[in-house]
Amino acid sequence: MTVLAPAPDTEPVHAKRSSRAIGVDRSFRGLTLSAGLLVLAILALIAYSTVAHAWPAFRHSGLGYLTGHTWDPNVNEYGAFDFIYGTLFSAFLGVAIAVPLSMGIALFITELAPKRVRTFVTYLIDLLAAIPSVVYGWWAFIVLTSPAANVYQHIADTLGSLPVLNRFLGGPVLGSSFMTAGIILAVMVTPIITVLARESLLTVSQEDKNAALAMGATRWETLRVAVFPRVRSGLVGAVMLGLGRAMGETIAVALVIGGVHQTTTHVFFAGDTMAARIVHEFAEATDLWRAALIGLGVVLFAITIIVNMAARSIVARTERYGTA
């Protein structure tokens, strides 16, 4: 009897590997697509649930919910404009203080600091980012508000009577105010902006900087010509992310902003934000009152989405400008 040898496998080894890689690639693509769709589904469910619970307040107040200035649960009148304004005003104050400080620290870490100092400062920034917001809030409430009021009074007495500045720095001053909220927000978002800005600056190779220096550029000219154009989008993204973080802060702002709903340009006056108002009233709220507070969350959610979309648009434009 003659035993036939099995037919040799004529399929090339590289073909097997290629088909296996294609299968793994498809599986990975499906997994990542599912993860992305899951995030969108969660956001859609959050939006639907909050809007459904807030709808009675929206229906009751109509457009006046966004434009009204009176918030009085005793008569079921809910106007959220002062809280929307306070959220944006305090967040922009915080970012305006934090951005120069954050960029300076990031540039110091990446361009000037010796290795030991750079390691220590980086560790310190990471530690500040890990501190809970309630700790910042209590520190500001107990330690900062009283000395801040004295400083505010001195500024108001010195600059508050000047034209234009009197619309922002005039008195009377309060320790719990928009400015104090802006300062504590700046302290909280500075680590975030600094870390992201540092990571963006580190993407520029040292060879590019050396080339600019070799052509006779000063250190500032090197940053302006060889560094900033390449990391512009990353820096813009860091600032916008810090702005979104500042707008959503709750406990720390609630402790130091004063809890007065008013629309004013005076930074030393007390104010209120959407998140702080929710914290102050949600425990005792019922029915329409609770729906109105949930509506504040819906508005804050919508503003956050708008800020993120604006950030993506700005980053895309800066990338196109930088590569033009």
C-alpha cells in the first residue's frame, strides 16, 4: 500500500499574517467605534434625562428663564440670567489670571529651569492639580476673604474713581465677590493649563531651537518664530479646557462668591453662579423649584458643549494658520 504524503501548504506565510492582521485591525476598529458611540449615547441620555426633568420650568417660564433677573421660588418666578452671567464672568476672570501665570510656568519648566528645579516644579504642579476643590474653597473662605477685602478696598480707593476703571473697580467692596471667586478658580485651573501647555511646548525639538539660535535669534525670538507657531493649537486647547473647568466648578465658588444674584461689571461685588445656586438650594427644592434648578444644569451643560465646540474650531483654525 502506498501512503500519500499530505499536500504541502502552498499559502504563503506572509498571506496568513496579513489576513490575521486585517482581522485584528477590524476588531480594534469595531471596539473603538463602539466606545465612541457609547460616549455619544451616554451624553444623549444625560441630555434627555435632564431636559425631561427641567421641562416643567422651561414651559412655565418660557424664554424668560434665560433672560429674566428674578429668581423667587416663593412666587414660582425663575429667571437664570444673573446666574449665567455670574458663571461666565467668574470663569473668565479666573482664566484671565491663570493664563499668564500658567504660560510663564510652562516656559520656565521647558526653557529655563535646571533639571532638579524642573523636576520639583513639575511635581508641585501635579500635586496642586490633585487637591480636591473643597479644600481650595475652605482655604479661600477662611484665609483669603478677609485680607482680600482690605486689598480690594485699597484698589477701589486708588483706581475706583478713574474713568472706565470705575465701572470695574469701584466700591463698595466685599471679600466674598467675583474677584475672590476668580482668584480661587485661577489657582485651580493653573495646574491644568500649565501641564497641557508644557506638554505642547515639549513637542518642539531642540534642533529647531538650536537652528534659530544659530542664526542669531534671541531667546524670545526663538520662542516667537520656532516654538509658538508650532504649538499654537495646543496652547489654545489648554486655555479652553481651563475655561471649561472653571465654568463647571461648584463648591469652591459657592463658598466665596457671595450668593447674590445680580448682573454687574464690578469685580468686587458679590455674585452667584449656576452650579453654586444648585448646591445652595437643591436639598430643599421640590416640584417646579427643583425643575428650575435642574434647568440650570441643562444650561451649564449646553454652555460647556458650546465652549468645547468653539475650542475645536479655534484649534482647527490655528492649525491651518500655523501650517499655511
